[in-house]
Amino acid sequence: MAEEFVPPSTAADTKDCSGATTGTKRTDLKFISYSTTGDTDYPDDACGRLVHGNAQIDDLTVNNDLTVSGTINGTTTGNKVIPFDIPHVKEKGKRIRHIIAEGPEPGSYIRGRLKNTNIIPLPDYWDGLVDKESITVTLTQIGYSQDLIVEENIEWGKTIYVKSGNGANINCYYEVWAARWLNPMDHDEKLHVVYEGETPDDYPGGNENFLIGGWDYDRRETQWREVDKKD
């Protein structure tokens, strides 16, 4: 038997359905709302079933596809590193799992090859996105010794010049890293790598700009953390 529907706590004659509904929280999984409103036992004076513009849900199970057209903010669960897992490209029945790199900064990189040129152009979109003072360059010479040197000044944070100390033709691989601003509108906002606290909720300044991994909010204890032993 269905539970009694309790309409929003507003006057019936106002037809204001913006108030909160009340009722007993169900422990089994149910749909937020059914796809039709033709139920014979649906109260005539109840607010109509509407498409949800905003909703707060304690637990959500998705059995099929989930399509999101906006931004997802939240916390991943599990005392684990964050992986990506995809089907093997060539071998049926196998999968590939890699772990996302970790570090004390939101790093961005480009890589490629220089041949018969000494210029590494940086992406236009890096302007304002990364801290140009954080740019580092790694060069791997190909085929022969070239005594490769990176020019000290990076022109406007947009162009890197490479030269050969022994006059050889340049032929090398390159990798360029830079730290992305946590907040492009506020360059004073820095990452607190180590901070006082017992949970991620204690992070200074809040977690609005972060998707947290490695913490299980159901367990509320790190799986690999040693628990004090009782006598």
C-alpha cells in the first residue's frame, strides 16, 4: 500500500507548490517520480508532478546511462587512487587500467618533436590559464649528441627557444610542463598540500573547486590507515 502523500506546507488556495514536501523516508530504492500522472489514487488537491529543477538525494543508483549537460561537483568514494578503465584496443575480453598521475599542483603539459627548428610554440590557451613562471622543459636528443640548451627567457610565456651548444642540427623530443592556476581569477589561491584536519571537509577554504578521491564517506576511515589496537 502506498504511503500517504503529504503536500507542501502552504495554504491550499495559493497553489504555491514551491514548499518542501514531507513524509517518511523510504529505505528501498524508488524513482524520484513516475513518468505518468494518470494514477487513479493520486490526490486531486496535490501539486502536480513536475520536472525537477533542483533536488537533494541521499542515495542514487543509476542502472543504465547517465547524461549530464552541466558540471558535476562531488566526492568519489573508496580508499583508492583514481583510475581510468577501458576495453583493450586489440585483444577481445581484456581491459586496460591506468592510474591518474598525482602531484602537489594541477599540472598541464604538451609534448612533441623538434626537427630542423629551434622553436617550441606554447598553446594560446595557456595564456592566463597557467603560471608562466612554473614552466619547465625536458629535451631528449635523437641520434647524436647535440648539447641542447633551453634559452633562459620564454618569450611572453608563449614561445620556447632551443639551441645546440655544438652547432648540430636540432632533432629531439620535448616535454613542457606548467602549473595551472587553481583559480585563474585569483592567483593568490594556492593548493594546501598538507593541512590540519581529520576529513577532506577540513580543507582550508572549502572544496567547491575540487573533486575529492581517496576518501570513503561511508567508512569514514582510510582503509590502509593503521587502527590503534586495543589491549
